[in-house]
Amino acid sequence: MDLKYGSDEAKKFITNVGLITSVGKNKENIMSAEWTHVISYSPWLVMINIGDYTATAQNIAETKEFGVSIASEAQDHICSIAGNGTGKELDKIGLLKEIGVEFVNGKKIAAPLVSGAALNLECKVVKHEKMGNKIMIIGEVVNFRVEPKTTPIIFSSGGYKKLSDFAGSKPRVDAKKLEELTNKYRKN
Ligand SMILES: Cc1cc2nc3c(=O)[nH]c(=O)nc-3n(C[C@H](O)[C@H](O)[C@H](O)COP(=O)(O)O)c2cc1C
């Protein structure tokens, strides 16, 4: 079956937004990728799934490295700019700098990373494979920088949401009751 873009079923998925940075034949570039996932702790592996037509895919195929900046709640505008228009035609990093977005240099990769992101990752490609209508790129994290007080933005139903909107909501099951039930249903 196919998953229809923008359909009710597609809207049931909730993701981060990874701001993927790269350098290559399309020069320095940034794109948004909601399909950015941690897939292993040891080694620390991150997977992105992106169109093979993107400037980012071309850059990464060439250099075998990329940056991931997990966008923070205050960076929805960066996600929108990075996710619209291609680096083949538009210097999105130049445009972002012009509106005050700051970048830091990667230590182990040539691509820059977005300042103020919840998490910055520098990745070296370990696997690169066509998967459905996207390319699956798995990178091993070789350097990172975390902003402990920064919360990642949520992308869902085609829009941005804040995790802090859900903070403090009442638990649906009383903690004591849940502990009792866990003991009751434990398999011996
Ligand atoms: C919030 C957001 C998330 C996106 N997630 C993805 C994604 O996971 N994979 C993908 O191929 N495109 C995704 N896109 C679309 C790309 O970012 C878009 O095609 C971009 O122009 C590609 O840039 P490039 O050609 O400069 O690499 C997303 C766009 C937005 C706004």
C-alpha cells in the first residue's frame, strides 16, 4: 500500500525536526527532515530518510558526512525555511544568517550546525540505501553538543507543536494503582 501525503493516517505520526546540514557540490546547505531517528545507542546511530532529489542527498553522497541539529521550540521558522526551496537554487544558510540565525562550525565534519538547537550531532555515514521513495542514510555520531535547557520542537499534522504545552498534565493512571497492577500481572 501507499501512504498518502497529508492524509489522516499520515497525520497520526509525530516527529522531531532534524535540520540536516551538509557541504558538497551544492555548497553549504540545510534541509528539514522530520524523519530523523535514533536507531542505536552503542554505537550511537542516527537515521535520516530523505528524497534522492534533494541537494542534501547529493552533498552527503559525495562527502559521506552530515550534521543534524534537532530543532528547538523557538526554531519553527528555521524548519520552514530549511524545508522549502532547494539548496540547488537557494543559499538557505546565507538567508538564515541574514535574519540572525547563528551557526557553529563542526569539529569533525565540514558542515556547520545550527546554534540554539536542542542537540547538535556530527555524523559519518555508515549506510546509504534506497528505501521506498526515500534514501535511508544512517550516520554514526562522532561528536555532539547538547543544550540541556532547550526543548525539541514537535512536528505533527503538518504543523509545529510544543512539548511544554503538555507539561504538568495529570497522569491517566494513579502511580500506586499502576504499581499494584504491574505486580498483579507480572509473569513469574
Ligand atoms: C518540517 C519539515 C519536515 C520535512 N521532512 C522531510 C523528510 O523527513 N524527508 C524529506 O525528504 N523531506 C522533508 N521535508 C522537505 C525537505 O526539507 C525539502 O524537500 C527541502 O527543500 C530539501 O532541501 P534541499 O534540496 O536543499 O536538500 C520536510 C520539510 C519540512 C518543512
